[in-house]
Amino acid sequence: MVVSRDDFSIAIRSAFLKKGTKQKFSLLALIIASIILLSLEAINSKSLNFVRSVVKDVVYRTSFITSMPGNSITSVFTKVQNYFEVYEQYEIVKSKLQQLENQKNEINYLKIENDKLKKVIDDTDIYNYESITTKVLVDKKSPFLKSVILNKGFNSGFKRGMPVLDGPYFVGRITEVNYLSSRALLINDLNSKISVVIEPLGYQAIMSGNGEKTALLEFLPKNHQLEVGGLVYTSGTDGIFFPGIPIGRVELIEKKFQIKFFSDLSQLYFVNVITSKPIGSKQ
Amino acid sequence: MVLFRKNFVSRFFNLIPLLIIFFLAFSETDFNFEKLSFLSFNLIYIVIFYWVLKNPDILGYGFIFLAGIINDVIIGLPIGVSSITYLILAGFAAYVRYLTVEPSLIYDWIVFVPSIAVTNSVYLYILRIFFDIEVDYIALVFNSGVTILLYPIIGILFNFLSKIIIVQKNV
């Protein structure tokens, strides 16, 4: 195929400027429109945010409806799979129950002691604040970005930065709030950096998401003596999250200390968002 | 009644590529496998490249733009990133269409490689440089590789669909 320079320029012009018989817009016009939309992302005005919020709410709801057939098929598969795993799980639960019985008495004692000590230092924890349970509306499993869309937004008092928990475990934080929905950035996202404390040694570090089922530990103290099995909690030193929310356990993966999360981030259906409203307050 | 049914069937087949990209953009269903992440691929890229190259009237640029915006909203990317990448890919396909005299799947496949490379480079560039969003480069490279490898297979399936569309049109 011999192509002259003229042919190239004609082909480029035709491709980007010419409209097809049924096309309403040229490619160039739409690329320019995309660039304008991208530029608008950098502008933070009240009216633009309102429009964004409405568009996102509409798209999220539509996405939820569109995902229904696929999700129902997946849930049937999961139910069948669970059925086959029942006996295996029963054995595990039985042995765990035995262990838990032993730990229960110890925990009761420690809880009482902990409550007394907290009163002494006037500490705050997540249990003093109201939590709102919300459904995961959409969980689009992107290989690059890890986030979920939640069913409630600022109509329920959600604000950016609020911690998101799966049961008692920390799984992410609110990064985007619309009127009826919000987005939670999960802790395994590449852009997630959380300050943590590793017990029982009390090391402070930064937990950095790596897009996998684990997270990396960064900025550990030099000559640390970290051991596998250490428990990781939010440290609260960043001033954003409450301290002491359990996250996961330290494991040695590929010769690196990493955090294995207590919660399975790919199986989030309902999550709790901790608000900044103390329990019992009227407002 | 018969004419209506024929028209309906013909229109339905015409709409399949459009339905695929909107379904993939809207729903949670996609081909990003969490457990087998190295097998993830981007079906939207294949659909856009194939249909803009073969029959641009079936997949309007406006719809491609809209699908990109929906995809951005769902994934949580800055609005416009996917639209630009999809439209650049469509641009490549349209450019090749104007230059090609005798279309062949192998030739299209070869051109698909630099198209994906440029498209994903633009995607990465926008996210990293303009929005400072970290992206898993290795996952993106694997995703691009598998997308390229799967193009001829999905292309063959689309060839069948393309033939059905032509037959339905001529009925």
C-alpha cells in the first residue's frame, strides 16, 4: 500500500472533521467537548457541583438498575457455592467458637479496664459517634481504581473524609458526596494513604494501597522488629480518622511486610459510615 | 406486521454494538477479573475500534462520547477522560478506514496495536500529569496486551454479526 503525504492529510481530515451519513457530530468537535469537560473538572463552583451531583446520582441509579440481572446471576452462583462450603465452614466455626469462648472472659475483663482508662484520659472513639448503615449501590471492579458507590449522600449527612466500616473493620473513606449517593475510596486503592499503628509494638506507619487484596506498610521506623501477625489499627494521628479502628493483620508477602485486611473488599454489600455526630446529640 | 417484524429485527441487530458499549459502561459487568487480573481486557475498546472501522453508522461518535462520560462517572474518573480515549481510538479507526482499500482482520489487528498504545498513553498521561491519580501501570499493560490478543477472536464474532446486519438490511 503506497500512500502519499496528501492521502495522509486527506485521511486525517476525513477521519476527524467529516461527519458520516448518520453522524451528528465530527470527532474533532467531540474531542474538544471532552477537553472542555475535563477542564471543568478543575473548577469548583457551587452550580457546577450541583450539576455534577445530579448527573452522578442519575447515572449511579441507572447503573444499579442495569447491574441487577448480572448481580442476581452472581448471587445465585454465590449461594450455590456457599451451600457446598457449608460443612467445611461448620468445622472452622466450631473450632473458632471454642477459641472465642476462651477469649470471651479475657475480653470482658479488658473491656472494663479499658473503659476505666478511657474515662481517665477522656479519649474519643468511633462508638461514641452515630453510624449510618448504607448499601453498596455499585461496585465496578476496575483494575486501576478501587472504590464503591454508596446508596446515601449528603441528604443523610455524609461528608467527605468520613470513615467507612465493614462491620467493625475499616475499609475506606468517603471521597465524593452527591445528594443521594456517595463514593467511598477503598483502602486498597493506589491513591489511598492512611496513618496506622501496629500493635503490640506500637509502630506508626503509613498504609498504602497497592490495588491488590493487601496494602503496603510505608515509613516504618528504621531497625524495626515487626513480626507477622501484628494487628493494624488506624492511628488517628492524621486528624481525619478515629484512632483504633481495626484494619488487618501484618503478613510477610514476597519478602515484604504487608497488611492483610480483615474485611473482604470485593464482597461489600452493606457498610457503616461513621458520622461526626455524637450519639445522643439532637443535631 | 411482517414488515414491522423485519424492521424490528434489523434494528435490533444494528443496535447490538451500541447496547454492548452502554451495558459495559453502565453496569457492574465488565471483563476486569479480580482473581485473574492478568486476563482482564477492555471490550469497549474492541467494540469501538471494530465498528468505527467496519460500519461507522452503527456506532455514532456522539454515543461513544456519552458512553465515555458514563464510564467516567461510574468508575470515578475525572469526567471526560474515557471520552477522549474512546474518541482517539475511534479517530484511529476512522483514519484507517479512509486509507484502507481492501479491509482484512489481520491488517486491522496490526493497526489496533499502535492505536491501543497511543490511546492508553493518553489515558495515563491525563490521569497522572493533570489529575495526579496513581494508576497501576502493570495492570494497564496486561489489560492492553490481552485486549490486543483478543481482538481477532472477537473480530471474527463481530464479522458474523456484521454479515447478519447486512443480510437483515437486504431482506
